[in-house]
Amino acid sequence: METSTPPSSGSKPDAHHLRFHLPHVHLGPVFGNDWFALKAEAFARFFGTPVFLVGQTAIVTVWIIINVLALTSKWRFDEYPFILLNLAFSLQAAYAAPLILLAQTRQADRDKAHSEADAAHREDLARASAERQGLAARQTAQLVELMDQNTRLTEVTHELSKRIEMLTAEMHARVVQKAEDSAGK
């Protein structure tokens, strides 16, 4: 399993890009992380490379050429039907199959841990999205309530302005009436 170092104590844990993979770091692969398991996996991975296939083809070709075209029996160490070559292939197959299975099992373990971490990440994203939607809904409701209050305050202000205008007109009429009454006496 690939390991990562936890975030430093000075950084925010949510800022670490592998934070969802960290809970799986303690899970060692089925065959462990010892020297043998790591070398066996590397060797099994080497079986599928072009270098191995070309190298094996070259060795088998040289083997057959030496044993078929050798001029003296001294150079012939595996005559046709190449029993020693068949034994070498059998030995290679006997080790290659378990090593390849080991590598596949270790990769499956890594894939499973990454899949679980990705699922946790998706769940966290969904939870954060739901929280943001809830917050947006609450803020929208607050804005609607504030707009309603503003509308009510505007209506009250308008009513008070009308009453002030009416009272001002009434007071003006009374002052003018008193002035006319005082002037007429």
C-alpha cells in the first residue's frame, strides 16, 4: 500500500490532499511490506515487461541455436527435444504464477483502500454540499424575512408621512385661521 505522511502539525488537516487515504495507511497488504514481499512483487511485475519478453526470446533462441547447430557434442548441453529448456520453463512457470497472483492481490488491496477512501471523499463532498444548500436556504429565508420587514417599515413610514402631512396641513390651516381671526378683530 502506498503510504503518505500525515500533514504537519502546523497545517490544517482538511488541507491535506490525501486526508481520506490516511485512515487506510495502517492496513498492510496481505503479504506485508517486508523485503521478500516487495521484491517478489517487483519481480512479478517484471514478467510482463517488454524487456523480459525480448530477453527471454533472445535466450531461448540462442539456446536452441547452440544445441541444434553446435559442431561438436561438447557445445550441445540440451539436445532435441530440449528437456532442460522445458524444465527451465516449468521452473519459471512454477514461480511466475504465484508471484503474479501475489502482485495482483497486493494491487487489489491498494485498489480497495483507494476505493474506500474515494467513497469517503465523495460522502464528505455530498455532506458539505448539503450543508451549503441548507445554509443557502436559511440565508434566503432570512433575506425574504428582512425584505418583508423592510416592506412593512416602508409602509409604516409612508403612513406616518401621510399623517405628518395631514397634521401639518391641519396645523397650517389652524394657524392661518387664527391669523385671519386675529386680523379680523
